[in-house]
Amino acid sequence: MPNLASALTLAQRVDDIAPFHVMELAKQAALREKAGHRVIHMGIGEPDFTAPEAVIEAAAKAMRDGRTQYTSAMGVPALREAISGYYRSFYGVDVDPSRIVVTAGASAALVLACAALVGVGDEVLMPDPCYPCNRHFVSTFDGKPVLIPSGPAERFQLTAERIESHWGPKTKGVLLASPSNPTGTSIETDELARIVKTVRARGGFTLVDEIYQGLSYDGKPTTALSFGDDVLVVSSFSKYFNMTGWRLGWLVVPPSLVPTFEKLSQNLFICPSAVAQHAATACFLPETLAIYETRKEAFRQRRDYVVPALERLGFKVPVMPDGAFYVYADCTGVPHADAADSDRLTQALLQQADVVLVPGLDFGFAEPRQYIRLSYATSLEQLHEAMDRIGKVFSAG
């Protein structure tokens, strides 16, 4: 029989989505592990912590009680109310539970947001560097992501001034992340307020990815929801709440858009996992939150070790990361033949040190070969060994 699949014409949007270098490195690392090498992974951004016991027990109880059927497309009421209470106690912001859409991970939240807000040819401004999937979500709905080079002087983030100067007739809104993947930097509170005001004055949307907001280390974290109920915020149970594989997140939307998001959610996803939702209600118990805060302190200690350790090896960290679990480091000054190209350097360190780092190529087009991203979502012991291994490679010339 002829291979009909090979004759199919794919949608143009498929060509607009670039491969993910971090996953390619992960595949290479898996092959090295299969060959007997002990690889230290600092590539994929996944906490080494997993769900606390109370969350696991809540999931088991939900299954024993048969609470495994479809839920409301917006999420179970108890979870939406718990998230609302979390905003009130953690940020001092009142968010009506009716505005909270529980989703199958932050990715589904961003899909819903782009489905609702991005039309054919609409431009969405975002910083360069940024998480690659964010621009792909826009492209998937036939919008145009406009990446604006945002360097150390801007904390690798967009500013109100840059948004104003790049706003054009096709601009529909902005997609930000604070704290950011890959840089670990946050938008300062006053600047975020100016951004919201600037976008609002132009009739656009402000969509802020806050999935790492719980992992903010320097000063009190601020949610963009503080600046008005017209702001959309995406969050997740993956990072601070250590539930990556459970695929659960949420989206806070303006009151007037609740029916729109309910309709889209019903049609695109039906509902998030019922078991994951019932389990996640236990995330907000006082004893569970205390565990998360202890783990957050562990992440802070890792950051405080790894940044100076990288600098001693010759990397430059132009902006101290204040959140998430990433360092975005300039590699051009390290003592290695491949220092000028982070893609080649990360390949060399995998082969020579069995350490996985990620080149800047995944995250944008503004000097990506100058930077590597390191994830410190692993133990201090592993971080110490990784720095030692890299140091030995550099010493060997």
C-alpha cells in the first residue's frame, strides 16, 4: 500500500514551531546514561521535589471515593475557592473564584488565552529571551509573536518604554513572564504597573505567566492582578507546588470574559484531571504550605551557591536571578575552546563532563549563542559535583 501520510500537506504553522534543544540534549544524555555514564541534569526545569504526602493522600482518597468523573470545565469549586484564598493570604489581592479557570497545566491556560485573544495576523509583544513555547502558542493561533531584544539593562524583561516604542497597528497585547524562564528574573513592581497602564491605554491585553511567582526570593512577590481585573494571569501547580506530571494549572481572567473561557474550555479540554484537582486542594493546607516554604528556602540556598560558583568558573551572570530556579549566564569568557558558542559548549560539557546545560538557542534570537541556561532544581550535592566536573574540563583546556 502507498504511504498516504507522506503525501499529506501539513499546516504552515508546523514549520513555524522550532525544535526544542533542551529535549535533544536530554535524549543525548539518556543515551550516555544507557552506556553507563552518570549524568548530572541541569537542563529541564523540573523540581527534584515531588508532591507532599497530604497531596498524595488527597488523590488516593478521591480515587477510593470514586471522585474520578468529569468535573466542571472551569474546575471543582473547592479548588477554585482555595486558589482565591491563596491570592488573598499570600498577595493580599481579592480574586473572585468565578474568575479562576482551572486548566490542564499552564500550557492549557496559555492555549485558552491565545484562542480567546489572538486572531489571524495579530501581533503579541514578548521579551527576547523568553520561554519558547510562549511564542509557539501565539503562532498556533495564526498570530505573530514579536520578540523584542531585552538585555541585562532591562533585567531581560520588557519595559513600558520598549512596549510603547514597538506598539504597532497590528499589536494586540503583550505576553510576559515574571519570574522568567530562562532568566530567573522578575519585572520590578513599579515597572509592571507602568506596563499594565501602557497596554491598557492602547486597548490591548496584558497576559502574565506567573508560574514561578511562588519561588520569589528577594522581597515580597507581587501578582499582576494587583493592577486591575483586566489583567490575565497564568499560574501552575508544577513549580512551587511540585506537581509537574499532574498537569494542573489555572488562569485568572477578567469578569467579562468568564463565559468566553468557559465555552472554550468546554470545547477544547472538557475539564482538567479530576484526581489532580481534588489532590491539589491539599496544597493549600497550612502544613502543606509550610513544606513548600521550606523547599523554597532550599532553592534559595542552591541559587546562592551556584551563581558565585559559575562566576568563579568564568561565566558572567549579568542579572542576579531573583526567582524560579534558573541562571542565565554569559559563557563567552570561560576558558574553553567553544566559549563563543553556547550550543557547542553545552555539547562539549555533556560529552566531557556528563553535565547537561541548555544553550540560549531555545529562548530567542538576541545573542543566543552568548548564553547558557542552568537549572538548579537539583540537590546541592549534585550542584557541587557539577561545578567540579566543569572546572576540571576548563582546567584541562
